[in-house]
Amino acid sequence: MSAAATVHTVQGRPIGGDHPCFVIAEACDNHMGDTDDAIEMARQAKLAGADAAKYQHHLPDEEMLPDIPMSDNFEEPLYEFLKNHALTLDQHRTIKRYCDEIGIIYMCTPFSWAAAQELEQAFDLPLFKTGSGEMTDVPTLVRIAGFGKLMVVSTGMSRFDEIDRTYKALTARGAKLALLNCVSEYPPVYEDMNLGVIPQMIERYPEAVIGHSDHAPTLETSFAAVTLGAKIVEKHVILDKRTPGPDQSVSIDFRDLAALVDGIRRIEASLGDEKRVHPREEQIRTWAFRSLVTTCEVAAGAALTDDMVWSKRPGTGIPAWQMDKVVGRRTTRAIGRNELLDWSDIEGGEPG
């Protein structure tokens, strides 16, 4: 199966192939554990035109040891942050119920095997999204693949040989798979984005839909990813960019999300590869193209020289590209200066 033919369907929405890019609004922990804010994020994601609103399910004691190194996007230890702000399973139930009511796909990332089990038992999700930190955790990914659902796997912080290993492990087990190009910097340096990896992934992983998870706080790299073939775009979102939190610096607000979705749809509409004259161009051709006109008065029977004719608009006379078929031939009538030439003005008429 070629990459162009790789298509998976989630709740009736085809992903991949020639279908529109699947846009994921990643709420991450920007709701800070507040159910109302998490629900509002789903509502605004729907209004912005996103296909899915994605959340995270953390069971800190299953996910990590209490004392782990901190990255500079956290102001408090991650373990403590998740203890204080992670959504509970009951909160997820409320959020998913709302997503179902308004018609946006609810997604959730489990950060441990135990979290994945809870989500599967509670919701029977149609797909699982895993973060870049789990990309090399083949044992957990293989177990999640056992649910038989589409797996969307981010590949930040990884080399091709590591992605190869995970890809082979999952496809060998018949997993339905999508791989997201990603740079796990918060926010990323643009020189590190390397969007040219996307076409390489399309070629290298033909059994997976290829997408892009974007941590830039702007839209340009997501647009570029779509032009390069990404069929999924995941973008961090936040209700108010002034809200503090570990993902604040890599998130866009919902006004920007609407601009992202609209821009992607316009880009997709413009990606055809047929070079032809379109119906709406025909009327433009009539005045924008050049025809041959006289640069001086020309007597009847005069032999035309190249200083007697030149090109001007409109394009309704003898086309400028046929000048070599006019110069050297004689006129059938006297022609004034600055007149469009017609083949009836030329002895012998239009050449066959």
C-alpha cells in the first residue's frame, strides 16, 4: 500500500490519502485541571473547525518516579504539577460526553499502560494518541496496539532508526498507524524544525499516515507541513495566551486555531497539479495577452519589417508569438499607426 493510499477512518472521518488534513486541537494541561475550561476548549475547537479536541490522562505514579529532571518549560516538578492539575477519569467522562454532544472527536493521550487501560475500559476510544516520550516505549505501544484502534504516534526527540524500530514492531502486529513528525522543544527553534523530514517519512513509512505535531506558537510551519504532505496537524491550544502553565509558550489561542483550519483548507484547495487555462482565466486572456500592432502608418502592399510592428494589449489580434510569421510579408491594405493586425491584413492570410 502506498503512502497516498493509506487511509484510516475514525468515527466516519477518513484520515490520509486525498482526504482533508485532520486537525487536532491539543488542550494538553492548559485547562489547569478545570473541567469548565476543558469543556470550553472543546467548544471553541469545534467552532474553529478542528476535527478533534485532545486531552491527556495522567496517572503520575504509573507514569514516573517522583524525582525526575525538570525541563525549562516547567516551574514546578512535573510530578507535583500533574498531582495538582491532571484531569481525573470522571472529568474525562464529562468532557467526552460534551464532545459527543457537539460533534467533535474526543481524543486522549495516555501516559502509561495503566492510563491506556482506564481509557479503553471507560470509553472504548476509536484511536489512541501517544506522545513523543513514549515513542521508544515499544512494550507499552505494542500493548496499546492490541486494542485494535488507530494509533497516532509522535516522533519528537527520535532518530530514524528509533522510528524504524517502533514502526516495524507495530506494523508487524497489524496496527493501524499514523506517525507525526515533531520537534520536542518548547517552543522550537525554527532551524530545528526540519520540515523536509515529512516527505522522507511518507516515503519511508508507507503503511502509516504521516502528519505533523507542531510546538511553534505561530502558524507558518503547520501550513508548510500541509504543503509537504502532512495529513494530520496537531496544535497546542489555550483559552488565553496570558494563562501561565508548562504549555503556554507553545500554544495558540482559538482565534489562531480558526485561522489555522481556514488556511489549511485554502492550501488544500490550491494543491492541484494540473497546468491548464481555467475558465475564469479565459476572460483575462482576451485583454492581458499581447497582439501585434503597427508602430507607424503602413501603405497597402508594403513589406512589413520588424520596426513596423510590435506587441500590445489586448490579445484579440494576431498573437505576439507569431511575429516571425508576419515580418517580411506584404499588407493587403493601408493600415494606420497603432492598429491591431488581423490575418486578413496580410497577403496569404494565416499560415497553415
